[in-house]
Amino acid sequence: MNPQKKELWVLDRLKSCKTIIQLKQIHALLIKTSPLRLRAPQLIYPKLISLCTTSSSSFGANLTYFRSILTNLENPHVILYNNAIKALSSAQNSSFSLEAVALFREMLIKGLVPDNYTVPYALKACAQSQALREGEQIHAHCIKTGMLLSIVYVKNTLMTLYAVCGVIKAVQKLFHGSPQRDLISWTTLFQGYVKMGFLKEGVAAFFEMCDSNLRADEMTLVIVLSACSKLGDLELGRKIHDYMRDNEVNSDVFVGNALVNMYLNFGDADFACKLFDEMPFRNVVACFYGWPEEQRKHELWQLLKHLHTRISTPWLCVGDYNEILSSNEKQGGVPKPLNHMEAFRATLLHYGLEDLGFQGNIFTWNNGRHGNAFVQERLDRACATAEWKEIYPETRVFHLQTSYSDHIPIVITTQNQTQWTRKRKVPRRFEEKWASNPQCETMTQETWRVAERNGSPMSKLFEKIKRCRFALVD
């Protein structure tokens, strides 16, 4: 087999790899046949490493095996590190993100020069794990190499890192010190403002962006509409709504939901309902309960059929189905009849619903008994259509623990929960040492003088206290 055909054959086998055993067999073949003689080995090993570091692969990430591959490679290319850092930084797992940061440091120690792709991946990993110190070191590297000023998306990723870690002044400094600003730069700025509680500053940044002749996209509008909703400023909300009409901004399901939520918060339920009826695209969350009696299971499937005929939009169906999909979802008691499980699987398949999986303990119900009489099953689950998964690709299902019910609570999130949280070490109480600072009184007076135009007297007081706290913390 000539090298070109051999390379294509190996790549094809890697694409169809389903287990870690198969992956090791392919790797063994590469070692045995001297992979460095292939025409383009850099195409094969990045794929091999991506499989080892991607948690969404069929057998999950295997960092130990990945490390063994990297250690035994002679002169690993930057592309290999890029693939690994990219996969690890996308895993939604803080330990994987820290591994990605360690890889970046390892590259520098080995004398490899990070390229325009390496740095954003490494900064994303720092944001995932809130590794501020490591992010500042990468920031210094960017300044040293001139990358910060020449590549706008490196600067944008740095802004995201500092926003995640609650360092708003660093976000502002990066933004105002940059000669190049795109829509992502502006969005990151006021998203950082809004998520950290500076609602008015975030809305002001939005209108400043509009004045610079940049057109807001759907994501931008969702953020600013949310800010207006929290501020309770109806006039400001209507101004943004008018901006959408004047600029013919596409109103997707997220923007539509944000508009409906805003007008509901303003107390204008009639107009919110009107907007909802006019939405060209809507999604549905259905809460479901299945009868526990076996003789009524057919009614359960008929109910799903009824829901399916009434819903023509992406939907999520969550609740107690009182049925399992496979035998491993039950422990103890009489085994579930095979035909019951097959009927459940066939029903979900027929109506385009897919189990979203879970994180936590597999079993969601138990009968509370002891010894051989103890039975536990996975009766509760969340299922969604492919359209829902396309809109909410980050949907996660978490099984929590409880001591007061036979069913455990289920939490469903539709976005990454590690992003846009304040740094945990920021104090939320008054620190006595602040009073010893000669500027404390001046800073308190300056922040207290800022006029609050909207809201009740109590909300104005809270706003002043919040401004004062952040001024002292910074």
C-alpha cells in the first residue's frame, strides 16, 4: 500500500473508531509501520489526539493515554498541541481546561511558538477554569509578541477571560486601548457589564456601539433587552425595540423570548401576548407525567402522540415517564419486561425525541425499602427534538440529591454555567480595612452622589450600595 492510500485508510479507521481498544489498535499499527514515513503524518496524529481529548467522543476523553502519545512523539508539531488545547478547552470541565493551560506552558518550555490559533484556545481554557493568573501570563506573552494589537480575536478572548474573572477594569482597558473593534468586542464589553451588575453602563455601551455604525446581532439584543428588563426602564426598552424595527433585525426565538419577558416585567401583558402570537418561531417545554400502572402505558404513548400533533416547534419534554429505556436503568426487584422498554424506545424514536442523558447518579427514584426489597430506577428524564438540540446545543441535565422525596430533583441548563460568574474571592461584605484607606470616604461620597433616575427608593439604595462596594473592591 503506497503512503497516500495508507494515510487515507488510517484516517478512515480513526473516523469510525468507537472504543478506546480500537483506538489503541490503530495507534499500534502506526507505531509498527513507522508513521514518520507517511506523506503527511500531521494529519493523522491531530485526529488521534483529538479523539483522546474530546469528552464528546464515543468513549470519552482519556488524558492519560493522550499524555503517553504526546510524550513518545519526536518533535511534536504545533498543530498537535492546537488540536489538544482546542478539544480540552471545549470540554466544559475545569480539570480538562487546566490541562489545556498546562499544555500551553509545555509548548513554551519546549521552544514551540504558539500561533494565532493556540492563544485563543488557551485563553478560553483559562476562562473555563477561571485561571486568572495563568491568563495574565498569556496576556503578557501576547504583549511581548505583538499579537494583542495585530489580532482582534485574541483581544476579544482576553476580554472574555477578564469579564469571567470579574476584572471589569481590565476589560475596559483592553477595549479602549484597541485600535480595532468589531461587533464581538462591543458585545463582550457590555455583556461583561450586564453580567456583573453594571446594567446602565452595559446599555450605554450598546447605544455607543450603534452610533459607531455597527449593527447589533441577535445575541447582542438578547443581552441588552435583558438589561432593560432588569432596570425596569420601559422607555429605554421601547427605544431598543424601535431600533430593531428600523434596522429590520431578524427576531429569532431568543430575541422574541427576551422581548416578551421584558414587556411582561414592565406589566404590559397584553402587548407581550401580542408579540408572542406574532413570533414566527417558538419553542416549547412540556412537563410530563406517566401513569405507573402497566395497563395504562398505552395511554402514555397516546399522550405523547397528542403532544406531537399539537407542537410544530422545537420542544423539550421533561418529567416522570415511569418507564425505563434499558435494563441497566433498574436495580433490584423484578426485571422490566423487554417489550415495555422496546415500546418506550420506539415511541421516542417515532416522535423524534432523544434522551438528553444526565450528569450524576443514574437512578432518579427508589422505593425507600431496605435489603433485598430495595429497588431503584431511572424513571425521570429529559427528551428533546433535534431542532431543540440545534438551538440549545449546550443543554445539560443534572441529577441532584435529596433526602425528603422518593424522586430526585432534575436541573436542566441551556448554557455554560461556568461563564460570566464573578470571581469567588471578591468580598460581598464591608471590610474593616477599607476604612483605614484615606480614599475610602472620598470614593464612598463620589459613588453615592451618582443620581439614580429609575426604580423605587429601596432599589435606588441597593444600587448605590452596589456601586460603592465595587468601587472599594476595585
